[in-house]
Amino acid sequence: MSMIVDGLDTFATQLAAATSMTVTADPGMVHPPCLFLDVPQITGRTMNAITLAVPVIIVVPGPGDLAARDALLDAVPDVLDACGESTAQPRVFSANDLQYPAMTVTATLTITRSS
């Protein structure tokens, strides 16, 4: 595996442990409530490290009703803490021909090349 894939896998494991939510990068495996790691943007690179902006999408079941809103708002603080971030944006997430209420937290992740 590449250092980026390994770093994202480690990040996913850390998120799962910190939030007690399932974490996946496979849209076909989205089963709310869960966290979906979208394809990251590369925002910086040196000889020994790469910096990524990783969209971490909080996905909850149900239509955009009050229960879905409450589930999102309950999950946001733990995800923000786990990502070391302070903002989240509401959105709709589509997977498996379904639309889910969601919020995106963009985590900054620096992955260092191991020697």
C-alpha cells in the first residue's frame, strides 16, 4: 500500500475509536449512522510528508427531519474533537440510490513517510 492509503486507514481506525461510529471510504458500505471518508485533496507535499484535506462526512439515517437533525448535532462534537477541527457544514449525502442527512468536517491530515 502507499503511504497515503496507509495513513488514511490509520486515520479511519482512530476516528472509529474516538467516535464509536463505523468508518468507511466505500460508498457501497454506507450504513447510517456512520462516517464516510471522501477522496482527500492534497494540499501540501515535502520530501518526507504529504498534507491532505480529508472530507469526513457524518451520515445519519432518515429524511431531513428533527430526529435526523438531532442525530447529526449529537455526533458533531465527537467528530470535531477527533479531527481536531472546529467547523462542520450541513449537506445531503447520496449513496446506494438513497439520500441521507449529513454534515462534512474537513480534517487536515499530515502523513509522514516512514524510513
